[in-house]
Amino acid sequence: MKNLFLIVLLFLPFFYMVYGFYYQDLIDPIKYFYTISGYTALILLFATTSISLIKSKINLMKYRKIVGLSSFFYSLVHLINFIILDMELDLMFALEETFDKPFIYLGMIGFILLLFMAITSTKRLFKKFVKYHKVIYIALALTTIHFVMAQKALTIALWGFIILIGIIGGLKIKYYTSLN
């Protein structure tokens, strides 16, 4: 029952996005999809990496996989918006845009890392690739930079994301150095 509630909760931004597309008078639907899918993917990625940091206080480890896969889902929606709506399936133009704008290829690299983790998140593959799942921190850094660069101006919210990634990174470094 808890998993079902969590899944419904994790899909609320998607339902809101679809609702807004059909029932709101959107000026720029492409930007609307970018904003909601990007914010949601990034917030869920932060949540995924933070779950292990708070496990001594609140153990949510059994939910980390579903939160991480939800982050991947919203990243996929973000990519689909880029390829289908923004680039209109012109893959050569999409490739040119990717290499012309650094924030796009940082996002693409982050997506590829998330894709790897999503594919290897089954029980059998996870056991084999668990040590490589630490690339989530690289994906988090790349997608945060992607997000900040896409905004073109540093706002308080963006500084918040930058500070959060610094805190998460610092805590993880402290955790791994204390193991040795």
C-alpha cells in the first residue's frame, strides 16, 4: 500500500503536466514540459542521493529505487520533449544543438548515466553493477550544471541547488573517507 501511495505521489507532476497541456492556455508548451520534467527529475535525483544520507534517522532505503527510477522517467520525458517537440524529430539538428550548447551535452551525458543505472537496477544486474551506481553523483552534478546553465541567470533557487549538491557531495566524501 505504501508503494502504491508513493507511485501515485511520484506521478503527480506528470498528471499535472498532462492536465496543464490539455486544460490550460499555454503560451509555450515546450518550455512548460521542459520546466516541469526538468525540475521534477532534478528534485527526485537529489532525493535519491539523499536517502542514504538520512538512513540513520529515517530509513527510506527500500524506496530509493522507485524514487531513482522516477527521476529517470522524468529525465526521459525531458529528452523526449527535446527530440520530438523542440527539434521536431530532426535528429541531425538535435545533434548539432547538442554539440553547440554545452548545457545540452552535459544534460545528455547525465541522461546516459541515468539510463545505465535504470537498465542495471534489476536485482540480477544491480548485484553485478552496484559499484558503478556511484556515477549517480556525477549525473547529479552534470544535471545540476545543465539546469543552472539552461536558466541563463543565477536565482536564489539555483543557488539552493548548488549549495545542496555541495552539501550532499561533502557528506558523501565524509562518509566514504570514514570507512577507510
